[in-house]
Amino acid sequence: MPVVTSTEMFKKAYEGHYAIGAFNVNNMEIIQGITEAAAEVRSPLILQVSAGARKYAKHIYLMKLIEAAVEDTGLPICVHLDHGDSFELCKSCIDGGFTSVMIDGSKYSFEENIALTKKVVEYAHDRGAVVEAELGRLAGVEDAVNVKAEDSSYTRPEEVEEFVSRTGCDSLAIAIGTSHGAFKFKPGTKPQLRFDILAEVEKRLPGFPIVLHGASSVIPKYVDIINANGGQLKDAIGVPEDMLREAARMAVCKINIDSDLRLAMTAGIRETMAKSPDAFDPRKYLAPARDNIRELVKNKIINVLGSDGKA
Ligand code: G3H
Ligand code: 13P
Ligand code: ZN
């Protein structure tokens, strides 16, 4: 079976009130950890590649590794460009076999975002690929962008119908208070998300798949292991799991997770290096890192996403 689009996955997830995990991938151990976990619990998957990941590992290596995972597991896997910032980048990913791209025009005006998204949608749909767009801006840091909290903005529900009908996009990322990275809420405050905005978007776009970025929970267990072994991650706070479950019961069909993978992997490496300071065989510390990713993803699928048994 080749890589697939997310169309069928989202349809079933919407109707079944669960979500598909979209996990960021950068190398073989991450891809194996995620896909082995999903295979164990028979979950569909989206593996997403950022511009930074593509630059780090090269498109062809990631594509071949993902194809190997499809062959190894027999799972439906969608391969997606995360935060594409130009038509050219989206085109290059589609030409290189990705089945899905995100065009993130959220930094542009409403009209400019529509024009750019529409151009990507036309190119993608002609080639059997699907497109995620974004309205509203998340705070936080990615390789390519650093959006300060004061420059972030919630999605305006009154804009979503016009945006979706004029662009023809297949899914829509909205901003309801999550942010990228491991420091999502002020320490000492209660994490809050604007579920009222999500509910209003759902009402205006019945049946349409919504995407939640910045959805790592920043699992304390891995932060603690990192800090106990020489790390200094102070005040790391993520999205509480019950909020993610609530979003998945609503119109959110795709939940993006990267920071949790980074933390799980780093915890495995730091712990091993601290226990065995003389270790210099990369397999000695990358294998526990991959084990942590497998454990993390299995827990997410079963306890948060609800996509187990759906492949
Ligand atoms: O939302 C962004 C992802 O966490 C990817 O991050 O651009 O550093 O690869 P990156
Ligand atoms: P986190 O930083 O919360 O993992 O978000 C990842 C993401 O949204 C990728 O697009
Ligand atoms: Zn994102």
C-alpha cells in the first residue's frame, strides 16, 4: 500500500469523535518509534515534515524512511508538509510524493492568505494531494518563525466559511490558545483554551476537519528525567490531556505533536549518557530514545487521540 491522503482518516475521525495524531519526524529513530507504536495498536497516522526537518534530513531520506514504515507496518500513513510558507515549497513536496501539505498563510492579510492558499489547493488537487490552511496565529517558536505572544491572534469564526469556500482547502488549522514549543502557559496560571471559538467554527463548518497545532502536553515525566540528568527546562507547561480529548470529541480531527517527541527522545539520551558516561556507540543512546517515543505515542493514541483500532 502506498502513502495515503488524510481524507478518509478525517471523515472517520470526525464521525467517530476521535483525532489522528500528526507527529513531526526528523530521522529514522523517530519514524520507527512512532510507527511501531501505531502498528501495535492499529492506528492510522500522519507523519509530518517541517521545512527545517527537510533541510536537516533531506526530502528523499524522509520519504524513503516513511515508505519503509508503510511497508513494515501495513498502516495507512499520510505524509504531510508542516507549516509550508510558500507555493514553491508546497509544490516541491507534492512533486516529491507528499500526499498532503500545509500552506501557512496566517501571517498574511485575509485576502493574501486566500490567494496563496487557493493557488496551492489548485496545484495539489490536480495531483491528488490535499491541503491544510491556517486562519489565526499561534504564538511560539518553530525553526522558520518565531511568533511573539503579543503578535498571536485567535481565529475569527466569522471568517471561516468565506475562507474555506473561496480557497477549497481540505482542513483548517485554527488558533484557540495553544502555542508551539514546551512553554505554552504562564507558570502558576490555569491553562485555558477558547473552546467557544472551536464550537462556533464547528457550527459554521459542519463536518469540516479542524486542526490543532501546538498540542503537546509536555509530559512531566520526560521533563523530570531531563532535569534530573543535567537538563534545565524550567517552567515547561503543555496542553492538559483532558482538553485535547475534548477537542478530539469536537471537530478537531488532527492533533499536532512535536515537542513531546523531542522531550521523550532527549530524556532517553540524557538518562543513558548519565548512567553510562563512557557510552559512545550511538545505538546505545538512540535505542532508549526510540523506546521512549514508542511508549509516548502508544499512550497518546490510546489515552488522548482515541484512534486505536481504527486502521
Ligand atoms: O510547529 C513546528 C514544529 O514543531 C516543527 O518545528 O520547524 O523546528 O522543525 P521545526
Ligand atoms: P508542539 O510544539 O506543541 O508539539 O506543536 C507541534 C506543531 O504544532 C507542529 O506543527
Ligand atoms: Zn504547528
